[in-house]
Amino acid sequence: MALPAGVIETDALVIGAGPVGLFQVFQLGLQEVQAHVVDALPTPGGQCIELYADKPIYDIPALAVSTGRELVDKLMAQIAPFNARFHLGQVVTTLQKQDDGRFLVETSRSARFLAKTIFVAAGVGAFQPRTLHVDGLAAFEGTQLLHSLPDASVCANRNVVIFGDGDEALEWALKLCAANADGHPHKAKRVTLVHRRDAFSAAAQTVERFRALVSQGRMQFVPGQALGLETVQDRLTGIQVLDADGQTRTLPLEMLLVLQGLSPKLGPVAQWGLDMERKQLQVDTEKFSTSEPGIFAVGDINTYPGKKKLILCGFHEATLAAFGAMPIIAPEKKVLLQYTTTSPKLHKLLGVETQKLA
Ligand code: FAD
């Protein structure tokens, strides 16, 4: 079959770089399969990074305690020898079976893969920014509307309105405002923070610093909700806000930062024609195959009798899914269970020296 230009052929595509997707890469690596991994987020780690990066986990076998971030760092180090290719910051949108049995997969950034096997490790869905529901806003995405900030330079000398109440929103408000006071080259001209009410979920210390700057008149706080946009030609010039007194007012702006955190959206996974039960993919417990042979589902996204949404359970599922996929990836290959302690072949794959057992 002639391949359309730019399509990446692979034995295995892992959808989701949460802890289970990462361990899937490891288990495939032990089977000599190099994986491509796609995730909606800009960094690997899934819920561990997005929801509890600095909180302790106590039930990972042999790790008495580790934070979400430490666990992800360890998993990344563990999979390093297998050279997985990461495609981050993009959502897998479509998945179609081809006549030759492989799957054509496309992402929101137009990356395309032709994969012999798919491992859906999509957890509770693709993490996407919580945006404002205002008509016409999407047209400014990436130019005057940002859901995350690479650095302060994009707001230099600009009139900035920020929506949000958490650490990210308040810390950026402080940074852009402090830059103002310190004569920083990337200072914003004016910073206004908008949130539904005068209560914030950011750390107490951050809220305290924020309130101090507001009371000094160095930044503005407007309790309210977004109603509509004001534009001049193709430029966003202001946002209408319904304030706490029921009045509509317009906040002029040059940059709009919507920093309201991320929420997972199951989204495309539900449209791939796979059997589902209550928003989860049904799998067998021998190979963790979905209703479509060649597509496996591991971690929080799957369901089966007795399913527990725990990282440890996902690790087990990923192990059996890797074994289960081998007859499809390499039908001619005899797959034997080998121990990482004693197998010279696995040592070679892992890039470690074989130690003689006493
Ligand atoms: P996730 O971690 O959800 O990762 C899925 C990834 O897939 C995400 O990064 C997402 O962006 C991506 N994705 C989804 N759809 C797409 C798509 N279409 N395209 C591209 N990318 C996509 N478990 C424990 O075992 N012990 C604990 O102590 C523990 N504590 C927890 C504390 C909290 C507060 C929470 C919320 C959960 C906790 N859990 C704990 C549960 C644990 O985090 C999950 O079981 C685990 O994260 C599941 O891993 P996963 O890889 O299946 O999915």
C-alpha cells in the first residue's frame, strides 16, 4: 500500500502518557517494540502531574512514598532505554481500521500514524483547558487568547485580562504586575484579574500577596463572569463582564489569559466504535483487548468485572496487553516470559550489564 506523505508507521501507538501509558512503553520495550506516544498535555504524567504532582502516593509496590511527580520521573527514567517517540500537546482525534488490518490515527496537530496495534491509556480523558464560553472567542486562540503562558514576554507592555482563581492565574497576575514594579523588560501595561467571586483556590500566601497588590492599586480585581467580546476589525479589544452587582462592564484588553485549569474530556475515544460501558472501554482480562482486535485499553479508561482505578492495576494490565499484542505485531516470533534479573537479552535491551547469580 502506498503511504500518504508524512504518515508514521509503527508497531505500537500508545494514546495517553499517564503512568499507565508510560509503563505500557516499558512493557512493549521488553518485547523489543518501540512505541510512539501521543498525549494532549505538553508533558507526560497524566493525572499524577495535573492533579497531584506534589502530593504523596503510598501504594506503589516497593515505593513506600513518592509524589506524583517523582513517580512520573522514575517511570520516564525506566523507559528511557526504549527510545519511545513522544508527540505531546495533541489529541488523538480519529482512528480508522485499514484494509490491511492496521489503524490510521490522526491527531489535532495533523500528525498521522499507521499502527499495527493501539494501546488506549487515555485515563479519564484528554486534559484540556477550561475555557470561557463566549461566542467568537476561539478565533483568537494562540494570538490574543492564551490558556497557558510560555513566558511573560507575550504580555510585555500589554493590557492584560486574566480569568482564573487558582495558583496559575494568581501567580501570573503577580509576575506580570511585579514585573511592572521592578522595571522588568516584560512588564505588562495593566493587569486585571476576573473571577466569579472574591474567593480564590490559590495558596493562601499567593492570595495574600495578590490582595496586597490590589489594595495598593497596582492591579485590578473584578468579580464577575464573561458575557461577550468587543472587537475592532480582526482585533479583540475588550471583554464584557457581568459584575457582582448585575452590571455589564467592558474591560479593555490586548491579551486575554484564561488560566482556569484543565479538565479531562473523554471526547474522541467514545467515537471510535469500541464497546463501552459507562464511558469506559470494555476489555477482556487475558489481554486487555477491546472489542476491536489490535486495540488494547489499559488503566483508568478500561472496565471489566472487579476493575479498580489504581496505578498498580494499570501496570498489571499494561504487562498483559504487551504480551497479548505480540501475535499481531510479530506473529512469527515465539514470545517467552523472561526475567529482567537473569535474561541477557533483556539486559541488552535495557542497556545494563549481566550480573552472574551466586
Ligand atoms: P491518566 O493518568 O488519566 O492519563 C491519561 C492521559 O491520556 C492524560 O495525560 C490525557 O491527557 C491523555 N489522553 C486522553 N485522551 C487522549 C486523546 N484522545 N489524545 C491524546 N491524549 C489523550 N492511584 C493510586 O494507585 N494511588 C494513589 O494514591 C492515587 N491517588 C490519587 C489522587 C488523586 C487526587 C487522583 C485524582 C487520583 C489518584 N489515583 C491514585 C488514581 C491514579 O491517578 C489513576 O489511576 C492513574 O492516573 C491512571 O493512569 P492512566 O495512565 O490510566 O490515566
